[in-house]
Amino acid sequence: GSPSLLEARLAGAVLRAKEAQRHLEERERDLRLTTEHAMDLHGQRDQLQGEIQTTQSERDQLRIRAEAAEAQVAEATKELAALRVQRPLEDQEEVTRLRAELLAQQAVARSLQQIVTDIGRSRSRSRSGASVSRATSASVGQYLA
């Protein structure tokens, strides 16, 4: 082989090696970007899991409060029935007060039960913790208003 043929082959090999190196650098950059994106997605997943746990905890607390409100309603109903049987007409103000308290407790129980229902619907409709959190915040805001 002549030196010029060897030089041409060597130059071709160098060009192919440089092209292969550029290709590898592009792949490395793509892999780095993909890895960064995967890390971002893991962070988002972890955040959403935290929001879901918070929402589940809030839902459980609201369910407990709803059950307690229902128990208070039942107790107030018993007291009201006992007062109606035992008390003369002069205690009518007490009966009226207890009736108003009973109605307020029933409204609270219904509100809490609706919040729990709304949270359940929101969770089943969307797996997005953000929408569950918004539904919870809106419902709790209504309850507290």
C-alpha cells in the first residue's frame, strides 16, 4: 500500500471515530436529560403521595368528627324526648334551645358527611393529589365558614 492510500484510510477512520464520538456525546446528553426528568418525576410522585396521605388523614379526621356529631345529635334527641315527657310548659324555652342545638348539630353532621363524600368522589374521579387537596380545602373552608 502506498502512503497516500494509508493516509486516506487513516483519515477516514479518524472521521468515523470523531462521528462516533459525537454520537456518543449526544446519547450521553440525552441520557442525562432523561435521568433529570426521571428525578423530577420521582420528586413529583413523592410530593403527590404526601398530599394523598395528608388528604386521607384529613378525611379520617372529618369522618371521626362526623361520627361524633352524629352521636351528639342522638344524645340531644334523647334529651329532647325526655324533656318533652318530664317537663312542664315553663321549660319550653329549654326545649326550644335544645331543638335549635339539635338542628345545628344535624347540619354540622350533614356538612361533615358531605365533605367526606366529596373527598371520596374527588379521589375516585382523579388520582391527582392536587385535585383531592383542592376539594378538601374547599370543603373544609365551607365547613368552617
